[in-house]
Amino acid sequence: MKLPLRKKIWFAVGLMILLGLVLLAHPFFHLTKTWWNDRNELAPVPAGKANDASRLDETTIAETWTNSGDFAAGEKQLAELLQRARANHLKVSIAGARHSMGGHTIYPGGIVVDMGGFNQMSLRAGNILHVGAGARWRDILIFLNTNGLSVEVMQSNDDFSVGGSISVNCHGWQFNRPPIDSTVESLRLMRADGSIVTCSRMKNTELFSLVLGGYGLFGIILDVDLRVVPNERYTLETLPVASSNYVSLLASRTADNRNVGMVYGRLRMTATNFLSDALLNIYSRKTPPTNFLVSSLKTNSPWFKRVIFRSGVGSDYGKWLRWEAESLVDAKIIKPLFGRENSRNEILFEPADWFLEHGSNRTDILIECFVPPPQFENFLMDLRKIIPANRADLLNLTVRHVNADTNSFLHYADRDMVALVMLFNHPRDAAGEMCMSNVTREIVAVALKNQGRYYLPYRLHVPPEEFRAAYPQAKRFFELKRKYDPDELFQNEFYLKYGK
């Protein structure tokens, strides 16, 4: 018996709805489970202890010093603190947002100087921002935004401090730019004897180059003069590309780079096509730099993006969901329908903590390497073997681009480099730490094989001999540290491992 046409239509519609529900059931339950289990279990660091973003470096210290907010009085008190530390044979380390991961802000039994109170800021002629070392980029973006300005070079997130960013010589999505040191006009540094000196390219030049990317070993950065730039509006173009063609596509699409503001890439994390598919994101200028642009900076947490991101922990299906969400839903549906325009300040106005591990039993750890563009695919070929062989849980790999650095003594970009920023998740136990130690050493070894280097703010798993191979200028760097700080007052765990 034949069904009437109307019943056929309703049957087809019902079948499609049922099929849709079946197809949506798996992602719905997977994301719901992720959301349900995503509890913030982070406990404050106990009194008398210090730790950093890894949550693997809890260390007993003598004290943590903080400034009340009176900057002039704070400098005097800080000098007195250094005098007391010398008298009592205590070492001093310096902390901002504590987003380093290898004890760079900690010395066992020492004094931690918390620079958070040094957060004053003002604008000077010529688009120069005068800012205290403890200020966070989020507050700086809010301040600059009201003046139609933005940061020239910073990380891709805003929860770091200025002093910390300069001490690690950070870089970000800003295209055709060296690291942040290229934007520093001058800085004031408190030395071990409590004296304050101004360092720039014209004054105390050697000390200036050592402090930029110097990991707090030469003194305490008090404040900085930074070049800032106009806030701009960008249009975003997202291009799917095979990783083997990534470098050539980037070169062709940015050959006339006058209109390119920011660039970054993402690589696919799934077991299928692992690190072989990429998304190239290019932000091109739409607003002329002479226009005065004040952005609407929103503080709402992107909870759904976080759930999708965290759903990849220990789950290839979750990694596939995220890739499909970014490469298909976001790039081809949402942004074309609802707009692909953002201002520079809107793009930078996002904290890393929105996406990081909040559980008590696991942690997220970064490894970052730099290779010359011709070695990009060769390096990826090595990563495709190393990471699965160690069963390491890679959550994210972002590709950035850094121009040659001529300012920092301990520079990582001795030429134009491609930066590969890898975020891993692992248990906070001995087995997880051993896995990451093995992965780090193997990744750094192949970075060196591919004429590259690795970034120093992260876990101290690299043996001293490979550190020296990556940074041949390190021997002289530490000799100069002892020249400028003969009593070795300023120390941290990074110096303990590599500086002797």
C-alpha cells in the first residue's frame, strides 16, 4: 500500500530529525561530561611556600615581599630588603604573574619579590607608555584603549606582567616583528646594592641587552618605557592548508605585508592527520592607523570554547570535535554569518586562564621551539614520531612567526624563526613528570637538529649540555651575571641548573 505524499514528507522529516538526534548525541554527551567534570580545584599556595603556573614547583621560601602601592616608598623599602637579604645571606628571586613553569621566580629558602604593586602607568609624548613592571597586560589594554592605542608586541593572552614578559623576552601573534625587546625604549633597574640605573640602547647598553630576556638575574625591573601603536580594526581570513604548504602559503599571502597586522596558525591534534593539517589565520588591517579607535572590551568568559578545548584532554574524539568546530563551524559558518572583524585590543583582551587545567590532579605544560622556516615541515615530521611514541597528550599547537632579534643577549631568534607553541596535559605525579621530561628532551634534540632553539621559561628538563648547544652565548651571559651581581644575590632555579 502506498503512503500519501503528505505522510511520506512527515516520515522523511521525522527520519531526518531522528538521524540528527543520533548524530548529535555523541558530541552532546561528550561535551556535557567535560563540562560537568570541569571544576576549579586550584588551591592557594600555602603560607611560606612559592609555586608557579606548572603547580609542580611548590618550594619553601623565607618570605614573600609585596609593595603596598606607594611607588616611591616601595623603591626605598625594596632597597632596604636587598640590604637585609645580603646581610642574612639570603637569595632573591622576582615574581610577577608567575606564568613561568620551571622555578624561574623561586629560590629555595630565599625571598620572593612580588612586583604586583608596581603597576602605575602613564602616557608620554610620541606614543610611549611608562609602566610599572608589575602591571598586567589586561589593565594596560584597558588604559591604552581609552586613548585609541594598543600594545605593539605582547603574548597572545593578557594575564602576564610587563616585567615578566620582558624578563622572558616574549613574542606573540604580531606579524613581521621581533620579540618584545624591540619595543622597549628604556627601563629602570634596581641592582643588588639597591642603586637604580636607567638602561637603554644608548645608556648602560650591555646591561640593557642582558636584562631583556635575562630571567631576573641582573636586578629588579622597576618600570619600563614601551612604544605603543594605534588600535586598529582587522578582518580575519582563515585558510585551511596542508602543513607541508604552510610556509609557502604564508609567504605568498603576506608578500605585501603592509596590511597584515597579526598572523598565527593551528595544527590538527587528532590521531588521523596528526600535525598534517593546518589553519592559517591572517588578520589584515581595515582601519587606517591614523583613525582613533576605542574598542568595546568584553570580560565575559567563553565557557563553550573552554568546554570544547578541554574536551580534548585524553580524548581523540574531543580533539576531533575541536578541529571540526574551528575549521568548519567557526571558520565557515559562524564568522561569515556574524562577522570576521575584530580590533587589535579585542583580540589581545583574553586571559590564558580561560582555557587552562583547573583540576587538582593534572596540569598543562608548555614546550616551545623555534626553527627556520625551511625546517618547519622537517621538524613536524619528527614531532609526529616523538609525541605518539611517548603517549604524550598534546592539546594544542600554535604556530607563530618571530623576526630576528638584535636586542637581547640571550636571544632565541638569531634569524627569522617559526615558533611552535605546544601545550601538553599530564597527571601531576612522577609518571606524568617523567613522560614530559622524556618528550621535552627528545623535542629539543630534534629542534637543534633542525637548526633551531627552544624557549627557556618552561620546565627545566633539558640537560645543561643541550642548553649550551641551543644557547652558545650562555657561558658569557652567566659570566656577565657574576660581573654585575658578584655576590649572586639574584638567583632562581633556572640559574641553579644552568648558571654554574
